[in-house]
Amino acid sequence: MKASLVAKLQGLHQRYQELAALLSDSAVIADQTQFCALSREYAQLTEIMACFTQWQQAQIDLETAQALLDDPEWQELAQAEIQQSSEQLATLEQSLQGHLIPCDPQDECSCFLEIRAATGGDEAAIFAGDLFRMYSRYVETQRWGISILSSNTGDQGGFKELIVKISGRGAYGLLKFESGGHRVQRVPSTESQGRVHTSACTVAVMPEVAAAEVQQISPADLRIDTFRSSGAGGQHVNTTDSAIRITHLPSGLVVECQDERSQHKNKAKAMSVLAARLRAAEQRARQQETETLRRNLLGSGDRSDRIRTYNFAQNRVTDHRINLTRYCLSELLEGQLDLLIQPLQQEHQADQLANLADQLA
């Protein structure tokens, strides 16, 4: 293992020992906020330190065995020990590198999912409906919650635009690679001559922003309009001005919400979506400023990136970012998204490991 990586792990070990001492300090125990924060950090380091301890012991075993190679009596046993220790070191080194990959704190968050019909008119709107159904099925398998915040239905079905909130621990971490352009190739139900059409939708996935950050948006930067909800109707829907449209004047971002009968609840949900969009825009700008020649394999997550093609005639789905093609489109549309999510996560981890190696080189 590289000396720079060992030095990093030794620094973490020193911090681990410091945390153990602090957590036994009565002054720290009395301050519950500090105690909880340090406890979380200690818990995060526990697994990697156990792995590092095993690596150190395997290194000692290897060096001991190598020292016995010159002794004819112990040579055979030493060779077997060297092979075993070398294999163990390789496994532990890979595990340690995985632990050192920086975690995205937003991965554990709930998220907002936006689907918009793009090229293709009515067929694009129908496909947007298919994507929503796919994500809804996946949400069910994960036992998360899903609620529609805003929708604009298509003339032939589906949605021209749809915004939903997906509530559940780890939702953003699993769905974040869905952001981008989704292309479909099929004979639409609106096609009378059996010709294959190519249509597209765009998807954006954004982590939910903490309530404290939502409150930091200046009211002076907002224009808030109310209007009558559209939808299936009901006791209050379509009869009161409960729907909310919020315009963020500095950026021009517009968010609507008409899910609730209460104007106040709609406003709170719209503010959450706005905060998520503003943060996403800020992160994209930061990425562009610090972008290096080695571009992340999975792209920026921008809607302009075409990430996937769904070919119905061949039951084929292709993720262009990792050149992965699978003939399981029907299963995917039934919510078996792990067929693509797991390979994407593996590629992302490999890319992070390569970045880590560059930094430690």
C-alpha cells in the first residue's frame, strides 16, 4: 500500500484515539450536542480502524514469514504464510480504499424527482408517465413514500411536467444518477401507421434541503402568486385559490405546488423544492469552476446529458455513461431499477477510487 495512504490511515487512527478520550470526558458528556457529534464521528471511524488494525497485523505476519525464508526448516511453512498474508493484505487494502472514499452526506436524504416531456409531443408526455410509474414501483420496493407536488397532464395521457417528493432514508443516494435525458424508441399508441418514433424526457433528482436552509431564502427575493388548483376536483380543489406559484427573482426559477388543500402547506412544499433547485444550481456552478481535465464518468447530472435509451422493440435498455446494455426493459419498467443502479454505483466508486489514487500519488 502506498506510503501516503498509510499516513492518511495513521492520521485517522490518531483521531480515533482522541475521540475515545473525549467521549469519556465528563465535560463532553455534559454537552449533549457535542457528545452526539463526536459519537457519530467515532462510529464512522470504528469500522475502518478495525480494518486498519487487521491490515497492520497481516503486514507484521508477512514480514515475520519473509524473515523465515532463509531457514530450511521453516521455509515451506513461511511460503504458505507469505501467500496467505499477501492475499489478505490485498483484500484489506481494497476495503480500506473503499472506506476512504468521501461519503456524500446528502445520500441519506429524501429527494425531489422532476420529470418533463421534451422532444416528441404527446408521445414524450406518455413516456413521462411510464417513467413515473417505473419510479413509483421502485419506491414501493424500497418502502419509501411518494407524493405528487405538481403535475401537468398530457393531452393523450402521461405528463408534460411532474414534480414528486420521495420520502425515505437513502432515496437520493440511490436515485441521484437518474438525472439527465431519457430517450425512448418505440411505436407510440398515437401512431396509426406503425412507425417507430424517438422521443425524450428529462429527469432531475435533487436532495431535500433542511428546513433551516429553506428559511434562509430572503422573502424580498420572492414573488408569490396564488391560483386555483387543477385536477380531479373535490370539496376544495378547483374552488379555492390554494395552489402556490413562487418565483425566485434573482435566478428566475419558478416553482408551483397544488398538492394540498391548504395554501400554507403548498407554500411550504414549494419552498422546499425551490431550495433544492437553488442548491443544485449552486453545486453545478461550483463543479464547472473546479472541473478538471479528468471528467467524472457519470457526467454532471444535467438534463442536457443523454444518459439512457429505452428500445421497446428489442426489450433493450442502454445506459450510455457506462456503455451498459441489458435486455430487461420490461423488468426495469416494473420497478427493478437495481439492474442499473448497482452497476452505476460500482462505476462511481471505481471513479472515486481513481481520484483518490491521483490525490495520494
